[in-house]
Amino acid sequence: MKVLRIPVGIAILFLVGRAFYSENSLHEPARPTILPSLVKKASALFSTSLDDVRASRGKPTPAIAEGFPPVISKATPTTGPWPLSPSLKPKGRVRLQIITEDVAKKQWAYRSKHFTFVSDAPLRTHVLREFALQFELTHQYCCKLPLALQRLHGVQTQPMAIHLIEDYEHYIARGGLPGSAGVYLSQPDVILVPFKGLGLISRHGEYALDPHRSTQTLVHEVTHMLMRGPLLQAGWFSEGAAEYVSTIPMTNDRLLIANHLASVKSYVTSYGYKGRGGHNLGARIQLTPLQEMMESDYDTFLDLPHSYPYSLLLFYFLAHMDGERDGQTLRDYVQVLHSGGDESTARKAILAGRDYKTLEKLLTNSWAQHGIYLNFGN
């Protein structure tokens, strides 16, 4: 796992216990849990098909966690415009319903409109409501993306499961990756989040939210959860989309879409939006040839240098800089996948008659206009 560089000020805050807990700020994200082999076996809800995948990568096999069945729908890709409003606020107040508060069993469960939160330690209502708002706001934004995320279309019969785990070692034992601040397991369709991944600090026997926390990792994993289906075949698309959504700055009550480009640039080249975690690659970045990256299988993609920021730069370019700047090639790509086409066929929609070298030049020239200089080669 590659370690991200953080500014001295943030390091000091961490040492005195005030730093935010974010995979994005301390490590290059380790999120190799959404793999094609898992997607193909998604119907086997309680299968442990992570064994073969993680054995080859030296990662522990997760314990089986309680989850909800996936929502199966026949989605028709949206052809509407990309959401470009300056900001997005939640539709009304986020309400939480108590499912259970069982001290003896150490289980506290609550439900918002689209998610169920199961915790193994008690949390104050205002704390629960604040991060429930983050999940719901991510859901609301993803509904607006013209990618027809499968589980957002049709009737959702079950809430999506979020398990909050107080002890970090328990989080690792249940499938979390060391150093991570949250993970989506496609089987059994659940997001695991350690308390420190939520930015929770213990004070006087209660948990409070760290004001310096970052929400990027959680939003990234929620986006993966919402993408469940045919869109999870290629690493560059799956991780690029999740990085794209997670880099939209989020305040306590809204997404700042107008600040997205600035956030992407700081996340890739520096320490992230308002110093809350980035890759700090600088303005000149050496990358694997585009064809090699886009044609890689999921595991190979994850092992490429700078795979997460690389996929983000490509996804943002395709959404807002390529062609008519309307994300048409991305919409064509998902149309092929939703129609049952394979990923190699869908990729031709991205190329749109061009070769990879031409697309590399367009990607390079577009980002150069924003002060990021890309060079491709081994």
C-alpha cells in the first residue's frame, strides 16, 4: 500500500489526536474488493468467493457479515444531461427510524430512507444523522448521473446495509483492509466502516465527530455499492466513477459541485480539498499508456502506478472535457453494458472511432489547460 504525503500541519494534528481518519489522507486507497469474479457471483449472497481473489493478493478472507439481498432491476440508461447545478442540498431533513437498541447484544440499528446502519456501540442521534445525511446525499447525487446505476432504478425492496464497527481489529477480521477507512464487500452486499473511518472521537465516554474528518472514502464506497451490476466490470470505470463522486466537496448540508474541478486538481496534485487528503503527485505525472490501463483486468489495474488518480483524471475528462463536453461517450459506454454487451465492445464507444494514442493526446491537452501535465510510457 502506497503512503500518501501529508503536510506538516496535518501531521501535527494527527499526533495530538485531532487529525481526521481517512484512507485518502494517509494511504493511497486500498479498495480491491469489487472484482469481476465477485460481480458474476453476486446472486450467491453468502458465498465466500473472495477466497481466490484475495489469496493471489495476500489479503485475508473476510468473515461473513449480515447483509441484505441485492435489488435486481432492469434499468434503462438515462440519456439526460450531466448534473451541473452549482450545489446539491438534500430533499428535506434526513430522518432516522430506530430498529433496535439492544445493550445486551451490543447492537444498535437505525434506518434512513435508503440505508440501514447497524452499530456495535451506541452513538448519539445527531452523530448518526450527520453521517446518514452524507450517505443519502451521495445517493441523491448518483440518481442524477446519466449512468443508469442499476439499483437506483425500479423498486428498491431492501435498504442498503452499512455496518459500523467500533474496534478496528474487528473491522479487519470482517473483511476490512488494513489502513482503510471503509470498504464495500459485494458479497454479502454490505459496507463495513470502522468508527475511526467515520471520524469518531471518544470523549467522556461518548463518541463525537472530528471536525477535521474527510468523507471521501465513505462516498467512494457508497458509489461502488450503488453501481452494483454490469458497470463493475472494468477497474478504470468503476474506480474512476467512485473517485469522481467522492471528490465533490461536501459540507454538512450540501455538495459543492461548482468546486469539483478544483477539488480534483488538488486531490491529484496536492493534499486535497482544504488539505483533507490527496495523492500529492505534483503537476507533472508519469502514467501507464492509456491502452494498457483501459484493457487491464481489475487486479492488474489496481497494481498500476497511480491507478486511482489516473482513473479519476480519465473519468472527469470523458464527462466534462471530451467532444461536446457532455459525457456522451460515457453514456454510450454504459448503454452497451446495460444492453448485455461485453466491456471490450463498450470500450469502443469511448474511443468513438479514435485510437488510444489520439485519446491520450486529447486527455493530455485537456488537463494541460488546467495545469496538470501528463506523460504516458513505461
